[in-house]
Amino acid sequence: MQNIETSVLRLISNNFRRAEATLESSFLKDLAFDSLTFVELLMVCESEFNLEFSSAEAKDIQSVRSLIELISQKLASQTVH
């Protein structure tokens, strides 16, 4: 999971110029992501990690930590199948 954390924080910093992002950062309150920026982040993560997010999953993502946890879960379920 550490590698996923590092990758997600790097993606946020490099692609969205949010170097202040931490695991506890809220996308809306702390990082000031609007809905379009958030969708762009999800698309970057989908490409980076070779996975897809459903609309329902995306609605539940509030913080950097929740995004990392979802990515970890999705990657773990891919290896099981």
C-alpha cells in the first residue's frame, strides 16, 4: 500500500499542482478540487493503475486516504481473479 500512497500523492502533486496533499487531505475542502478536477484525477488514476471506478465508488471518495484505500481494494480483487 505504501507504493500506492506514494504514487497517488505524486500524481496529485505533479498533475494538479497540489504539493500540500497528505493522506488526510479532503479533495474539496483542503485541495479545492472541483468536480471536473476530481474526475480528471480519477481518470489519471485509472490509467496509472489500470482499473476503473464506478460512479457509486467515485461518490464515496472524499479524501486522499479513501482514494488510496479504494485503489488498494480494487487491485487486490484483480489479483484474486
